[in-house]
Amino acid sequence: KQEVTQIPAALSVPEGENLVLNCSFTDSAIYNLQWFRQDPGKGLTSLLLIQSSQREQTSGRLNASLDKSSGRSTLYIAASQPGDSATYLCAADSWGKFQFGAGTQVVVTP
Amino acid sequence: SQTIHQWPATLVQPVGSPLSLECTVEGTSNPNLYWYRQAAGRGLQLLFYSVGIGQISSEVPQNLSASSPQDRQFILSSKKLLLSDSGFYLCACNRGRNTEAFFGQGTRLTVV
């Protein structure tokens, strides 16, 4: 059974610093890995999707890497802003079912 | 991209009452559909998924059920709610294997 872990559980940084969020998964047989953002009381917003054949994906200030062999993905957010404050979730697509980590709660202070 | 509509946004129901949460998808046909539950302080738990017309699989045995009466519609139901059914319910979809997943805005269910 696929298990997904996210470290750290919470992170607080001053505005302007780069964010590094980690995600690990136990079964490397994944179709893809997706990163989401969740604001309090809201649904999930898709940020980046990395196919299993890819090593990284970029969108604006966001960059996500994937190392299937080691079962790891990292989300980098450059030059953080207070608006980046949210919970970030990663999900591994194993056989068409998304298994989620518990998330990293990020606070960016002005 | 797909758009998912979920309603209601919040719901307070007494123990033993029935439940019906609805989810509809715009922007694609024959999507894969998913119901997740997010309990306070915990990750998302996959409850049901529908891959293909009329095929619904359950991940966790419980007093909930799911149905897809027509294309792009997914309904989560219960005949008698339990206190433990409280949580944040999220509907999701994607266009098929290995495609991006999209989520609705969720329903906050409180069973009292």
C-alpha cells in the first residue's frame, strides 16, 4: 500500500525567503505526483503535476522535482510572499488512486 | 481544465439522519470521480472512486455509499449518519489515468 509522508508538518518563514517542502512515498510505481495548495476551509488547488517520466516541473515561482528511485519529491517556492501562506499537499497517483500526505502548513510573515 | 461543483458548502445533521452530497463536473465527459474525506488534523482519505460508467469502488468499509446516476455526477449518501462521519468531504475528478486531478470546494459536515 502506498504511504506518503510530508516533512516538515509546519513551517514559518519571513517574506522573501525560499521555501522547500518535502514529500516521500513508499511505492515507486506511480503514474505521477501532484502538488496542491489548500487554504483554510477550502478545497484543493492544483499547483504542479509531474509525470513519472519527468524529473521536474516549473510554474512561475514554483518548481517541483521528482526522484522516483528514492521515492521523493520536493516543492520549491522562490521569494515567498504572505499570500503563499497555506497548507501544501502532495499526492502520489498509484494505479489511478491518489494517496495524500498529511500536508505542510506554511506561514509567511511580512 | 475541469470545474467541479459541490453542494452544500456546510451541513449540520443529527445522528441517525440521512445524507446526500452532490458533485457535478463541467469541462469534460466521462471523468474519473473520487470522494475524499478530510478529518481535522488528518490527511485526505479516499472513500470511493468511479472509473468507467457504473463502476464504483469503495476504499473503506463504512456506512456511506456512492453512486453516479449520470455522466459527470457523483453522489455520496448515507442512510443513518454517525458522529464519526463528521468531516470535510471533497469531490475530485480527472480525465483518465495519469492526468491532473481537480477538486471541488468541499462540504463541511457536522453530525450532532
